[in-house]
Amino acid sequence: MAIITIFLPNQKENSNKMDFVQEPPSSLPIDSRGYKPEVYSPGNVVIEVRNLTKTYTMGPTLINALKDVTMDIYRGEYLSIMGPSGSGKSTLFNMIGALDKPTKGEVYLDNILLSSLDQREIAYIRSRKVGYIFQTFNLIGQFNALENVTLPMIFAGLPKSEYTGKGMVILEEVGLGDRYKHKPHELSGGQQQRVAIARALANDPSIILADEPTGNLDLTTGKDIIGLFKGIQEKRGVTFVVNTHDQKMLSNSDRIIWFEDGSIKRIRFRPEVGIEEGTIESKVQFEKN
Ligand SMILES: Nc1ncnc2c1ncn2[C@@H]1O[C@H](COP(=O)(O)OP(=O)(O)O)[C@@H](O)[C@H]1O
Ligand SMILES: [Mg+2]
């Protein structure tokens, strides 16, 4: 099978990354617990969001789901996006994952302006650069775990001699090597989410986007899934962007961005908000506004 190669155009020559550099936390010593100087440097930005606005039209009503959002995401960080239901988290997920188009503003992924790409190029980005994880797992019910995981590899042109073995290795990585023949309805919620994680890793993406990945799981299973994310992040160096409205799921974050009503409310490093790494008990503290 032919391997498809696409050369992505429109690489930015002069990035405006310096416009919006995350400041180191002033109140904390710079150490390895939260602020990682090698990660949070202007040259290490993987996603730039600039003045992003998304307005949905519902009959005569306009819904401003995102309002002029500007932020950077750094290569190799674990970023949590927090905010109440309806604050715009999933809309942001769709925009940075090239699943939907903004009304205004830009998203650059690896310096590539997403809105400048055609359908074929967008499909390439979606299958190779980004791995998606959803609250409802979104597995294909008729396929077993291994078939769900290998499907994106088949779309990417990997031969059967490679994709079966690779799929098994990834299923082992998420702790499901012995469940490869099981279909989704033969797996627990936590196991289904592990299959979805394996599928997200299929083509070795540099970014994993997860939208409320623990929303359908009990607390302990949710914590296991978040722990698995952390292990994958450390082993593969992959960037994680995880939407959650649950404070208890923040303990693996390097950085947390709070959304409210379509806008960024605050950005903090985890140690700044009093959350211990690896705990579920959080004593989130921050100043008002
Ligand atoms: N496809 C859509 N059409 C119309 N309104 C939408 C659509 N998707 C989201 N919204 C609205 O946009 C706002 C933000 O939604 P969303 O991004 O899903 O928030 P969150 O993920 O934080 O719960 C909400 O008011 C929601 O009702
Ligand atoms: Mg949502």
C-alpha cells in the first residue's frame, strides 16, 4: 500500500510567539514539580491560539462560545482546561484539533495555520499529528479492541505486517494486551477508554486532546486513566491537553487554564494552586480574579 506524503504549506516564517509568553510563577521556586523551564520557552510552543472567536447561530440567537481567546500550548506539557459546563472547552477542543473552523482568529499547529489547509491536508493533520479522546470513548462497536486501534494505522497506509504488531504493543502499553479480541460491549468503561487511548496513540501523534475523558467513569477508574496519561506523557514526551470540569482530575497537570463564559479566566502552574502531584484531594486556592 502506498504511503501518502503531504507537504504542508504555509509554514510561518516569523512567528509572533513572543507576543504571549507564559511567565514563570513569581511566587514559587523554579523546580521540577511544576514549572519546567525547558518546556515553557518561547521556542517550544506547539499550538498558538490567536484571537480565537467562535459564534454559533441558532435561529435568531447568536451564541458566543469562544470570545477572542489567545493562548499558547507548549510541547511536552500536560495542560488541563477547566471550566463549568458551557464555558467553551469542547469548542476550543474542536478548533485546536482541526475538527471545526473558527468564526475569527487563528490556530497554528507546529507553525502551520490550520485555516489555510485544504481537506486533504486537514485529514493528514487529524490522522498523524493529533490523537483524540472523548468522554463517550467513540469506539466502533462491531470492531474488537485491536481493530479499533489499528484502523487509524490502516488509514495512514501502514501495511498489515506492521500494524497488527504495533497495535498489540500499544494495547500492552495501556494495560490491555490480554483483551485485544474483546469488542467494546465486552469491556468496562475504563477498559473502553484505554482502547480509545491506544487508538489515539496509533500514529504516534505529538499532541493528545482529551475532552472530559473521565466524565463517564467512576472516581477510581478516572484517576487510573489520568495516571495512564501521565505515564504516556513522561514516556513519549507527548503534549496532553485535557478538558475537565472536575477539580479532582487536575493533579497531573503542569498547568491549568480556567475558562469562563468563552474567555480565559486565569492561567496557573499546578503548584501555584496547591494541588499535590498524584493526589485527588485538591485544595485549590487562588486569588479572586
Ligand atoms: N454546535 C453548536 N451549536 C450551537 N451552540 C453550541 C454548539 N456547540 C456548543 N454550543 C454552545 O456553545 C457554548 C460552549 O459550549 P461547549 O464548548 O460545548 O462548552 P463546554 O465544553 O465547556 O461545556 C454553550 O453555550 C453551548 O451551548
Ligand atoms: Mg464539553
